[in-house]
Amino acid sequence: MIDHRPVVLSPQSPREPLGSTELSMPRDRVSLQKSNVCSRSYFVVVMVFVHVYIINVIALLLYVHYNNGPGDSSAVDGQDSANPSFGNTGAHPHPLPLPVNPDPGPDAMYLPRLEGIKVGHVQKVALVPNKVHELKTLSMKPLLFEISGFLSDEECRLLIHLAKLKGLQESQVMIPEGGDELAEQLEISQEEIFNLLDHNQDGQLQLQEVLTRSHVRDGIWLTPENVREIYTGLKADPDGNGMLSVQEFKKLNTNAFQQFLQQRRVEKSQLVRNSKHTWLYQGRAHRVLRQLQQRVTRLTRLPPDIVENSEPLQVVRYQRGGHYHAHHDSGPVYPETVCYHTKLAANASTPFETSCRYITVLFYLNSVPGGGETTFPVADNRTYEELSLIQNDVDLLDTRKHCDKGNLRVKPSQGTALLWYNYLSDGKGWVGDLDEYSLHGGCVVTQGTKWVANNWINVDPDSRRQTRYQQLVSRLGGEETAAERLEELYRGIHADQNQNFHTDQDLHQDLHTDQDLHQNQHTEKDLHTDQDLHQDL
């Protein structure tokens, strides 16, 4: 073994001759040179790995930056962002500007999308002057966020007050009649409909296969017990095995369920939703509504015109026993489908129309003593299987009986907002497929009253149709004219969806109510006092 330890020569000891066999100085120098070579090689290898690591980190940061949108100043990993118009929040000595989104055009349509990172992740965002809000990720499927204190207590009371002034009406979801006529128009046979319903293709329609496609009939929520009762009443299942064969199914028509249900007395608890609601049009309304719209624009980072040209604010009241069974706010969009809000720009006629609500922002206007949670039954499930929602008479869509069995429930808290995406991204900065995990509902209220407001952001998955729609609205004239036309458009949409049951007289009355409310806002104080709001409530 060669000893590489350095040789220390005493000042008193004479130097050994070069030929000495006890110590060979040249051999020591050669060994030291080898050690230096190894050290250099090790250093070079380490530095290469360090540089590669740094390059990867820079690439990842660039990816996140451009994925969030150009100029995105969103907060990541707890870092604050601010806007000069908001004032200094204390997070930065010089607040950062929010991204400026260009007007949508045929060649430049881009929708910024918030990043969830992971469940429990908290981002800080500046939405109002001198305040920083926390954006907490509740789930990744769907991409769902919670923002505490999004609305002040005074703003919540004001929205309830305006809804009462406008007047609330019964909420309901209706399935229009004429299913047989539509099937004939599309040249779909009873056997083809049977095959569409027969999910496992075993030649028998089971209860869960019927319910997944027929949960809602004439606004009535069907349970497995209801289906068995209908089978018996219509003598559709002579062998009584709870399943329909092709021959048995052919004896029914698509309106048979409705005709049978119309003969029965229906309780409110049997409806798809049991609530009352109204619409608050934000374009020409109270300044607090306009401020709320601007706040939603900052939160979503979408182009302002997309938010402004979306549906008006819906305020909903659920009294004790109120509920809304699990549903999707939007429907899937196929090549033959058009969106309600852009159908005027579609330049085509089609029997398939659906709501295209890219984002839902839900506001809790009060805290509920008992029940009333918002449930997401399949949030962050590994897979989504429609038939698995109903197993052994346990229906996860039923928010009256099985709300506690959902994966995620959010308890209403006054001023808190929920934001989730109803569609996935197409990977190119636009709307992709429907996110089936966005399935949600309102649990039954067991104590007190629940007030919420829905702010839906409408975007057509067809970017060209959305562009034409934006251009169409921009050519309507001044701000007042555009607001009036948008109100007229959405009144027609909601009437077509049979959500409001409006007659011409109802619409005329609503217009007068809007005008009266608009006049009251100018003759009265712009903001009601706490005492007035407390008295109203």
C-alpha cells in the first residue's frame, strides 16, 4: 500500500539523498498528480449535473409561466400578486400588474386557466383594494377552488335584498315533450334507443341503466322505487324481474313515463330541485353588481368581454327541505350541438342545444344552521363510471337520501365563493371536453334557509362561434343598447330551457320590475344601510 500522507521534514534533519530506498519523492509527486486528476474529474461531473438541474428548473418555470398565460402575475406557492389599482397590499413594495388580455380575434383566442397544483394548495390573490384573498384548491377533478371572504357581509345582504325586490319564482327543470317526434326526425328506431341505454350490451335494461338516462321526467326525480311503480302501472315488465327486454321496451314510447307521472300527485320533495330563484342583470344594475363582475373577471383572469357577455347573476333561495339533485351545469358539446348563448352566431339550425358554462362561481350569501352543503359525489375519483353512481339502490345523485356518501362536501359559509371548471382544457388554451367530475348538487336543508348566487361564465367550445358572438355583441351599439340586447337574449334562453315558465306577460312584468329597480337605485341611496338590510331580512 502506498502512503499518500505528506512528508514533513524537520528543520534539523538533513535531506536524504535522491537515491535513498527509504523515501522516494518522485513517487509521491506522481501519486499527488493522480489525486488531482480524480478531483478535477469529480468536479467536472458534479458541475455538469448542477447545470443540467438548473436548466431543467428554468424550463419548468418557463412552462408554468406560459401555461398560465402571458403576463400572468398569479401567485404561486404562496407568493402574493397585486395590482396598482388595488393599492399596496404589503406583499410587494411595488404591486405587480394583472395580465392584460387582448380582445378575442380569429387568430388569437386564449383562455387563461388557474393552476390547482395539488389538493390543499393555497395561492394568494389580490382582488379588492388593501386585501389579499386566499385561493385554496379543494379538488383536482374537477379543478375546484374555495375563496373565503370573497363577498363582504354587506354585499351578501344586498344581493339578498335585490333578489327580494326583483321577486323570486319557483325553480324547476323540465324535460320538453315530443321525444317521439325528435326520434322520428333523427330517424332513430326504438331498437337503437334500447342499444344506447343498454350500457353493458346484455340485451336487458336494468334499473340503473334506465335511471342514468331517465332520472328527470317532467321535472320529477325518479328513484328505483318509482321506476318499479311505473313498470307495474304501465304493465311494462310482465315477468316482474325489474328488467326490460327489447320486445318489452318496444311497447313503450319515450313519453310514457311523463304521461304516467302526470296522473300522480307530486310532492316538492320529489322534484329535481326545490327552490326559488331570480336573475339580476349586471350590465345596467347596482354598482355593487358591477363591482362583483369586475372581481370575478380578476379572479378568473378571463377577457372582460367574455365575463360581461355571460349569463346574469342567479340568486337562489332554498328553504327547509330545499335541495338540488346532483347534475352538471353544462352539457357535452358534439359537432351537431350548439350553445344556447351563441346559437345566433352559429349560422345553422340543429335540434341539439346545451348550456356552455365554462366556469361556475358559486357564492354563499349566508351560513346555514343545518344541511345545505354543496356535494361533489365523484370529486377526485380514480375513474368516472356513470353506472357506478347507482349501486344496490344507493344513488349518489340523490342529495336528499345519500348526500353524506359523496366524496366532497362544502358547508355554506357567508361570503365564501367556490370556483370550478365544467370543461377540461383542450391543451391549446381553449375549451375541451366536459369534465364529468364536475357533477355536483345541493344537499337538503334541514335547518334554516340557504341563499346562494350562481355566476356562470359562458364560453363556446367552438372558438370561431365564440368569436362571431363577441363581434356580434360589440356591434350592438352603445353600452346601454348592448346590455338591453343581452338581457333580451338571456331571457329567451332561460325561457327556452323551461327554467322560468315565463309568459309574455311575465316578461313584460319583469321588464317593468327592472325599470322600477333601476329607478329606485337612483332615487334611493346607492347602498342600503345595515339597519335597512337587517329589517328586510
